[in-house]
Amino acid sequence: MAVPVPGFLVGKTALVTGASSGIGLVTARELARRGARVIMVARNPDKAERARTAIQFTVPQARLDVRLCDLSLLSNVRQLAQDLARDYSQLDILVNNAGIMPGPFTLTAEGHELSWATNHLSVFALTQLLLPLLTAAKAGRIVTVASEAHWLGEIEASQEVRNDPEKYSWLTAYADSKLANILFTNELAYRLELTNVTANCLHPGMVNTGLVHAGSSWAMKALWWPAKPFMISPERGAQTTLYLATAPEVAKVSGSYFKNSRPGRSSARAQNRTDAARLWRISEEETGLGL
């Protein structure tokens, strides 16, 4: 794996969601170190400012633009995209990194199950809305952080079922959203085949981040804490993201799933073209967006 030298992204603009901590923070920092102007999207203003300060301390020459957005709300995603379209003429790299590990069943103010809204619908909507900026770049790259948890997922066509607290399971909700990340990437790559934009996704590894917190369910904590000694750092976890975002050898690769900076095997469900097209239709209906 070639390691890009500092400065080779000068003149390019990258956007990283979930940039205030974990993999997103490392990704934003390293893209800035390589010379890109980095748009850091985060929900919490205090965490976002601390992240900006930390990056500027490590990379004094970093060019950073912090944008606050609660991605669980599609109205906020639309506003973010409108603001970026006003302020930028192109976007070279989009890293869909933000995600949550679900806790107790929660509906957003817009009526979507929280993890589905955050982990999938926001990715679908933001990517769609930023495509004009990505196609305006010489070679746009879309990188979405998925997970091996997708092996446990399936796509439920009915929003009514997803929104039923009696049928809710935090593990199923997370797995379904990560499967959706891969199916979305595959369908997006197919639809962008004749453009200058590529779309890939990845499993970052079992990373020690803040996905599990005080508000997480007891079952989630029971699974998470015994595994903690075996988890990798955010620095290691960000490497595949950075590889797909920057490496020259994958500039033309699209519609692939990567692990450890190499093509990886995804589940049969993740490779199902019919399900990918079905998910696209579901996502269009739930977001009100189409390509």
C-alpha cells in the first residue's frame, strides 16, 4: 500500500462526517496533513471545536471548516448541503463516516428509527445532494464506513416494521443499517459508472471508539466490554478509509468493499442487485430524493 506524501492533496476539498472523534477525527487530521481543505461535519459544537483545536495543534497548516449538523434529521442534511453548494464549487472526497450504535428504541422528530436515519438515510441523502459538487471535481471519491456487522443484516421494506418498538433489536437495527451502506454503495457505483465519481465502502476493524457509551443498553455493553482489549485504535481503524480516499491505485475502483486496505468479502445479501435496487427505491421514498 502506497503512503501518499504530505501536500499531495493541496487544492482538493474533502468532507468528513462524524469528524469530532474516533475514526472521523483521525481521517480529518490526516487528510488535512496531506494538504486538503477539510470540511468537518459534527453534531456537538464543543466536541467539534476541541477536534478542530487538536488538529490545528498537530497540523498547524491545516485548513478546516467546521459545520454543525445533526445528521439524524433529513431537514438538517438538506440545509447542510445547501450551505455547502453556496460556499464551494467542487468536492473531491466525501467520507460518510458518522454513525451510531443504537440504544433503546428511538424515533426521530421526522418519524424514522434513529439508527436507520443516522446510519443510512443521512448517507443516502447527503451523498445525493452533494453529487453536483463531486461531479464538478476532476475525480470525485465517495467513501462510506460500513461494518462486518452487515453479515447479520437484512433489508426490511416496511418502514412500519422498522418503526415498531415491539420488533426492535439494537443489534438487528445496526446490522441492517450497515448492510444498507454496502447495498447503497453498490447501487450508487452502478449509477455513477459513466461519471468521474467512484463509490466504495469498508469495514474499519473493531475499533475502540465512543459508539458504546453510558446511555447504551446493558446487552450492548455486555458484548462490547469483553472485546475491548482486542480492539484497535482509531488511528489503525482509519487506515482503510484514508486508503480509499487517497491512494492512486484505487482511483478507478468503484463498487467495492474493503477490509485492511484490500478488497474484502461481503455477504451474499450485500451483493444482491435486486435488493440494492429495492433499497434505493425505499430510500428515495423515505428521503424524498432521487437520482
